[in-house]
Amino acid sequence: MENLITLSLLKSFYPCYEPETIGFTKDLKLTPLEFIEQFVDKVESKEDILWLLCRKEFMTNRDLRLFAVWCAREALKLVEIPDERSINACNIAEKFANEEASQEELTAARTAARDAARTAARTAAMDAARDAARTAAWVAARTAAWAAAMDAARDAARTAARTAAWDAARDAAWAAQINQLKTYFK
């Protein structure tokens, strides 16, 4: 299942930019792997590569599902103690892709994983609210201008460091996803 990527096919997906702006010309006819190699550093965002190639024109349903499972497992690696329901949903989705689990099993696992996500979101929101209240009380108690200036400088430095770390992590995640995506086209 490997369609060639042409300008007309690419435009038929209604990208949010003109493909010509990244150098995609009318005479190009590229395999997905060739497209990745040629345009990975030319697209505005690495997400554009995933947006283009993660579709039925280029990947089987099985491969799309297995790639989604891989992405979910990568995300779960970032959680200190992942919920077993989320891990099980990945396992069932992989089995389903390989025709080793039923639609009912997949639906049950998906429902359980959604419940786990809701629980995690509620917990994170409560923790954030508690931290915000604690921080607000602490900041209100500090009245000295010097302390406020130091806090502002520290917060600015912390924000800059956090932003740089986030950018590096995001770039690494996109690179990992694209490398994994390439395996489906070799």
C-alpha cells in the first residue's frame, strides 16, 4: 500500500500551506519514505509529516493502529506511575490490530483508559489549584520590592528554562515519531 505523493494528491488533503512554499513541485512523485527524507527539514512543523502520512492512502488500518499504540506507549513512558488501564488499552489495541482481540474487548479497554485519563486530569487540576493557592498566599505575604524583583527574575529564568526544555523535548518527540513512522515505509 504505497501511493506516490504528488502535488495534486497533497493539495487534495487541503494543507494549511501551499506545498510549493516548501519546494514541492508539480513534477515530483515521491514515496512516503522519499517525502520524509526530502521534506522533513523543510516543513514548518514535523507534525505536518505525520498529518500527511498517517492516513489510509499511505498506511493500512493495522499500521495506523500500531503506530498509534507506539505513540501512546511513548507517552506513558513520561508518566511516573502509569495507570494499568492505560497500559491494558495499549495491549488490547495492539492485539486488535493483529486480529487477536475482539471489538468488544477494544471498546471495554478504551472506556477504562478514558476513565483513567479523567481521573488523572481531575487529580492534576486539584493539585494545580492547591499549588496556585499556596503560591498566591506565599506571594501575598512577601511585600518587599527587592523580594518581588528577585521572584520576577527567578520566574523569568525558570520560564525560559522550562520553555527551552519543552522545545527540546517536543523536537525529540517529533524526531522519534518520524523515525518510527519511517519503519512502516521501508
